[in-house]
Amino acid sequence: MKGVASRLGQMVLVLFGISVLVFAVFFATPGSDPSVRIAGRGASPEVIERVRHAYGFDRPLPMRYLTMMDHLFISRNLTSYVNHGQNVVSEVFAAAPVTLSLVLWAALFWVAGALVFGLIGAAFQGEWIDRLVSLLALIGLSIPVFWLGEMVNLVSESRFHDSWLFSWVPPLGYVPFMTSPLGWAKALILPAMTLAVAFIGLYSRVLRTDLLTAMQDDALRTARAKGVGPWRLWFCHALRLSGLSALSLFGLDFAQLLGGGALLIEVVFALPGVGHLTYQGLSTLDLPLIMATVLYAAFFVVIANALIDGLYRLLDPRMGRGSHDG
Amino acid sequence: MTGEALLSVSDLRLQHRQAGILLDGVSLTVKRGQILGVVGESGSGKSLTGLSVLGLQPQGQLSGTLRFDGEDLTRFSSRDWRRFRGRRAAMIFQDPMTAFLPVRRIGPQIVEQIRVHTALSHQAARERVVSLLGRMGVPSPEQTAQRFPHELSGGLRQRAMIAMALSCDPELLIADEPTTALDVTVQTQILTLLKEIGAREASVMLITHDMGVVAQSCTDVAVLYAGVVIETGPVAEVLQAPLHPYTKALLRAIPPMTGSRPERLPVIDGVPPSPDTRPVGCVFAPRCPQVTPDCAIRPPMRGEGAHRAACVLVP
Amino acid sequence: MIFSATGRFLYRRKSAAAALGMLLLLILCALAAPLYAENVGVDPMESSLAGTVLRDGKRVDIMQPNDNPLHLGLSPIGPSWRWGAYALGADSQGRDIAARLLYGARASLLIAFSAACLCLVMATFCGLLAGYCGGWIDIIISRALDILWAVPVYLFAISLSVVTVGHDLSFGPFHVQPDSLLLPIGIIALIYVPYAARPIRARTRSLSSAGFVLAARGLGASSLRIVFREILPLLAETVLVLSPLIMALCLLAESALSFLSLGVQAPAASWGSLIHDGEGLIYSRPVVAIAPGVAIILTVLALNALGDAAQAELRARGRR
């Protein structure tokens, strides 16, 4: 119980630190005055002064921090600087399902791809197929995701749209699941695959290394001495032993994507998710909007981390169960 | 049933591409009902011999013959090996902590082996596991089966390991340093258990570096030095009248149980040859106090009856 | 000694040698950018919508009528196999893609390299301080890095860019131009500090409890002396191995920021901003976006391969 409490305390501390950091980035960066930005270029000092007062930028920083946090998390009525009256928090929550759908699809592809390529690489260690897979993984890691998205669009929407392979691809955009489950899937498959490419590259490499390490383990020698067949050996023993470290990595990346790491893909494929919302905020310099998305994203990462940590403890009996008696 | 050869290894050689010659002509026989102690220093190839019997030796060139109950193991396909391992010959390892998969409970790991080799239902296999654990002297076997490896003591883990090895009624049990990682009191218990198994259930090949363990629990012994078996025979004869100079030196290096302690235990000068610099002749010749010119040629095993040694001094 | 060690490393690992060759080639190309622009006579920054270019012996407009049935609108000239101006075609402003690609290479490589260096310096400082001092200094630095780590890297970079890039900034006596490259360099370096600091801290910790450090301390060496004479030389290896990987990450981050118009400011070019320029022409003149993308992939691939080889070398040395 004590461990849980101290972890919770640490989490709260990290969350507080993040909120201060993000607030400071947006409102206390030296030399960057938000009132000047809102007033526009070349505004007269009087106008800037009026803006400063109207937005409360002349109040002390701690006060402004507290007000901002209240607007964001307690009263949840933070309004945009650009579209007056637009509630930022509700916008973020409205965009969340799009991002969630995208990231879930991507996770599906990336876990499957990483498993396939990681197992192939490990099982054929040193052979040409292993080298090929390693090279592909390295290339996957090296492609800028937004460029790949553009290329996918080019191929699927324009050049080969009429071929049998891509004729099913719908125009860019999002279809809610409730409207049409099939349309939802169609709209998300290509963006999700694009998003997954880099992660497949990363995770197949991690998994290959971990599997090869696990294969050297004493427990795997026991399994072989037991007469376990190769499929069982790889899937039930080696993967079970090595999958855990990949799992904690997976949790972190999954949370980062959910929190807006998928911004570039959402922009390229015109999916109205949280990342796209941030992008809109960028073009209009809507600080509350950007701050809300960034802060929610960071909080999400911290909470997801804690959850993964708990899951890890559940799956790896060696950790944190010292006093277990059952 | 005793007397019939179960496993006979002859002139087993293993050459590894990087490490060199690991096994340099190992010959030994395990008869049914026997507990054969395979004794040697680390690096002498005793564990490799055990692993080779299950086809688990590291990649390398293997030559020689391995016969198990009349079957030629060197001709086994990977499918044959899978049916053989765990079913007809099983192995237990030095460190039961690392030998079990740490993320699964003990019971299911044993059940897995039973289900791989027999058509037993899940329920039946589980009951069998509990009875096996009980037979191995594990207190409250049902609860123990539900534990994770790290939740058990070293002795219990090794008992569970032995239970797993015996779960498919193998004819041969290979125990690779089964007591090295355990406390002294627990060591004795495990050795007693192995002795009982040797008497009742399966032949045992007990790999150890400890002559004391051999004396305590084996019926026969094979002494390995630098990848070669240099002396074999019934334990009592070998201990009382060792033939090979190496065995003699080895026995002298054990502190006496009674009488005054010697100031210093006698040591053997020099170090065993490394795998890439094996001598052509007798492997012990460079360190042997009684070396003769004849030692430049590898001596064959000679002697009377079951007690034989590979030394020119043996009549 | 360093040179012979590097030479042996490159000889043993062919992939590293190939990657290094590729990188040197790219750097040479970037250096040769003005040479190319002068040679073929184009200005990579100035738009020339009304310009013409000699192609197949004929003068043709850079902006040509669209090949759609109605010939509506204009699209820039496409690539040709001949050497000369507009070999890769023009962008929507009528500028030479090849020249912009070369000038973009300068910006991209410069930012990636400087950001990686800055990041590693900061990370080494933090890692060394946290790893060597331990105690509450370690706790504070580690927690601070945790906080940085929790903000998704690109979002963090974007946030910092939004408030700084493109505005007149004054930090006390220092004035930063709105289009200064210092801003993206600093931002990108900052976001990857936690990534680099963790392994450096771990290595410092293991080094500072190593026997020779304890021995030095036993001989009465000061902390500064131990850090600079005993730990830092061995730490350099870890940092060096990390550097290509960090530089690859920095290059990708730079391209992403520039793609969102938050990095290099127009009319200057970087590979990321070139992809952004190509986005509007993606269906009619895909080469505008494809070329800088290929350049990024080649560079990052070479850096990753180099980093992989260096890591493998380090592991192999540890085993020996």
C-alpha cells in the first residue's frame, strides 16, 4: 500500500511539473509576449496594453497559472482566443475519438507487423531473410511519417486510384463509427498503416534482439530438454519471456500517439483528431487550444505510464509481489 | 533389469568453430538401474556430454556414437529428438531458479511437458503433477503447483524440477550439477532423493565436480579430464584404488574426514589444457608426475573388469 | 590512435563505411549548392513565375498551362533527364527544385548536426551531474527529465516553436532574428535531452562505482579531476555511439517542424519545408515532394546504419 501511495505522490508531482512547464512555455517564455501576438503585428502600445488588461496578462504569473488550471480542469470552460466563445476543452474531447480510432488501428498493424518481422528475424538469425528484414526495419525507421503519408495519398488517391488495389480507398477524411462502421474502417486503414510503419521498424528490431537474448536463457534450454516443439518454444516461451520489455515500450508510444503524436498523420490525411486540432491552433496561434491539447496529452502519457507499470507488475510475477502469500 | 546397457556413448567428439575441441573422445556407459557419476573440473566437458545425449550441444561438428536402448541418437531427426527429450531421457539443471520460466506458475510448466508427450487431459495432467510433487517430498503440493518459481525455496524448486523431469517416466535422468546452487543440508536431501529415483524409477547420470557427491550417491563413476574419460568403474573401487594419476591427485585434494588437517592440501601443478591446445597424446601428460615417453600416444582404456583407466601405467 | 581505431572499425563493418561515404557525399553536395546555382544560372530563393528556361534547344515558360482538358491554371515545369537548370523541375513559385534541394541540405544538415551536438552536450552535463553526484541532485535532474519526457516530443517542439519562431525575441541584451536557425536548433536539441541523458547517466553511475575511480578517490583526487580525467574519457565512447542516432532523430524532427512551417522560415529552404511546398503540387508534380523525402530517408538511413554499427562494435568490445 505504501508503494502505491508513494507512486501516486510521484505521479501527482510529475503532473504538476508538466502543467507548470507547459504554462511557462506558453505564457512566460522570456521575450515572447502573448499580448503582442494577440494584438497583431504593428499594433500601437495602447492597443497592446488594452489587450494585456483584457486577457489578464498584467496579473502576476502564479495567479494566471491557477486561473488557467481552473479553466482547464475544474470549470472546464477555457475559451479560445481566436473564436471567442468556443469552448476549447469540449473541442478536445470531441476530437478524441478520431485519434483513438486511428491509434487503435495503428497499434493493431504495428503489433502484428512487429511480431511477424521480429520472429522471422530471430528465427532466421544471420540468414539473408534476416538481413532483408533488418534492412527493411531500418528503412521504416528512417522515413519521415508525413512524407510517407503524402506518398500513400499520391498512390492511393491519384496515380493508382483506379487500379483494383486502391479503388476502395475513400476520399481523405473521417467517417464516425456510428455513421458507418465500414466507412470508418476504410477511412482509417491506410493512415493507420502509414503511422505503423516506423513503429514496426522499431519494435521488430527490439523484439528480435529480445527474442535472441531469451533464446540463450536457461529456461529455454529447459524447455528444449522438455521436448517442446519449435512453435511452442518461440511463442509460449521466448515471447513470454521477452515480450514484457517491448510491452512497456509499447505503452509509452501508444500514449504519446494518443496524446497528439499522431499530429502529422492527422494533418496529411485530414483526420479531425486532437493532433489536427493542435495544427489548427498553430495556424491561428490560438494559445489556449494548443495548451489544452498539449497538457491533456502529457497527462495522458503520465497516466498511461502508470497503468502500464501496473500491468507490468501483474504480468511479471517477479516484481513487487515480495510479500505475496496465496 | 540391472546390467543391460541403457546408454552407451563411445568416442564422442565435438569440435566448435571458435572454441576448439570441446569433447575429445568421451566413452561411457549407463546401465539400467545405475547411478553414474560423471565427475570433472569445469571445462572438462561433463555438462556438454550430458547435453549431447539430448541433442542440445552447441552448434559444432559432432562425431562418435550415441546409442540409447539400441537406437542410434546421432541419426535422429528434429522430430525424433522432440519425442525423445523429456519422454525417454530428461534433464535437470544446476540452477532451478533460472531453469524454470520465471513468468509462469510451476504447475502449468510441468503440465506442459506431460501434455506435449502424452494424450492426458488437462485435468488428469494436473492431478498427476500434484501427485508427482507429493512423491518428491514437496509439502502441500497443490498450493506449490500454484506458485511462481521465485516464490519457492531453492530446495523446493529443485524438487519441482526433478518432478518435471520424471513427469513422463523417462528411462534416463541426466542431472547436471543438481546440488551446486543449494545449501548443504538441502544438497543431502536432494541427493537422497536422486538415490531413491536411481533405485526405483530411472537410471541416473549425475554430473558433478564434487567427488564427495559421487561417493555419497553414485554406484559408478566416470572421471573426465579435458574432454576425455580417463577412468571409469564402480565407485567403491575407484575411490579406494584409483588407477589414473589424475584421479589419484583429485582424491588427494579432498581434505580427510578424520585425523588432523594437513597444513596444505596437495595441488596439481599447472592448468588443464584449453580446448584449442589439446595435447595429441595423453591429455594429462603435461601435468602428470609419472609421465613416460609412451604418453605421447593417446592410451586406450585398459584394466580388469569394470574398473578401467586410460593410462600407460595400468597393467 | 583514434584514427587507427576508426579505420579498423570502418574496415570491419562495411555498412558503417558505406553509410559514412553516403554522408560525406551528401555534405559535399550541400557544400556545392552555390556552385550548382551559379553554374546553371538560377536563384533558389527568388520566385520567377514569368521566367523561361532553355529545354531541348527551345525556350519554354517555367509555368506551363495545365495538361487537364480545359488547360485551366498553370503548373510548374516538370523534371527532365538533361543536365541544366530545372533538371528536377520547378516549384509553385517557379524556383529550381534541384537548387533548393541543395540549399535545403545545408539548412537541414546544419540544424541536425548542431542540434545533435548541443543536445549531447546538455545531456552529458545533466547525465554526468546526476550520475556522479547521486542523492538529491540525481533525483531532481531525473524527475525534471521525466517531466520533459512525458510531453510528446513533437508536441513539445511544436509548442516551443509556436511561441518563439517567427517573432522578434529579446532575451535581455540578446536579440534573436525571427528566422534565425538558432531557434529550431535549440528547440530540437532540448526535446531530445532526456533521450540522450538516460544512457549517459546510467553509464556514469556504473563508471563512478568502478574500481579505478574508487582508487583515484582513495589517492585523494578531487571530484573535478576524477570527472574530467577518469570518467569523461570513458563516457566519450557512449556519447559518440549515441551521436549518429541522435542526429537522425534531430533531422527527422527538423523536417517535421519545417513541414509545419515552424522550422526554417521561407524563403529559405530545408528538406522539410520543401516537402511542405510539394504538398500542394502532390498530384500534378509529385517530384517536388518526392525528392526532398528521398534525401531525408537516405541521410537518416545512413545515420541509423552508422549508429547501429557503432553500437554493435561497442557491444562486441564489451564482450571481448
